[in-house]
Amino acid sequence: MQRIQLFVPEFVPEPLAIDTASDLAGTIRVRVSGEVDLATIDPLVEALAAAVAQRPDLVEVDLADVPFMDSTGVNALVRAHHAAARAGCRLRVVRPHRLVYQVLRTCGLLATLGL
């Protein structure tokens, strides 16, 4: 019997890049880059919580550079939306990548997230 050894490279996701900026009009913009999934979700959850904690008028989440989002990302957006409402502010998603838009549409979240 001959054994065949397979080499399967370990998948290492790219770290999520998040830039946060605020303006004088009371908006905090959270710009996200990279894939949002179970392996990369923690920085996004922390950034959204920090933005909401400042109680701006609006937290704007830019997803133009997010080509993939799984259910953990969707969950993070919904939780942040509810936290923002409790804090007296709004959370709105802007410029979602077309694939992320499809995920949010399938979940019935377009109106909830301001799309």
C-alpha cells in the first residue's frame, strides 16, 4: 500500500483594516477593508462599539472595500445598529461591495441599515 501525503497550506486571513474619522457635523465614519468573517470580526466589533460609545448623531460604516462578509459580520452590524439606537444615535451602512449588498438584501436588512 502506498501512502500519499497531501500538503494543504494553512489559511491565514488578511487582518481587517479599519479607519475611523469624525467630522464637525456629528458623524463618525468607520471605513472597513478586507474580508469580514469569524477570524477577523473582533476589530470590527470593537471599532463599532467605540464609535457608538461616543454618541454621535450618526455612525457611518463604509463597506466599499469589503468583498466578503459572513454571518458574524451581519450580526455585528445588527448589534451595532441596536446599540446605536439605545445610545440615541443612528448607524448607517454606505457603499457596500455588491456581494455584501446581496448578503444584506438576502437577510432583509437594507432598510434597517439605511440602504
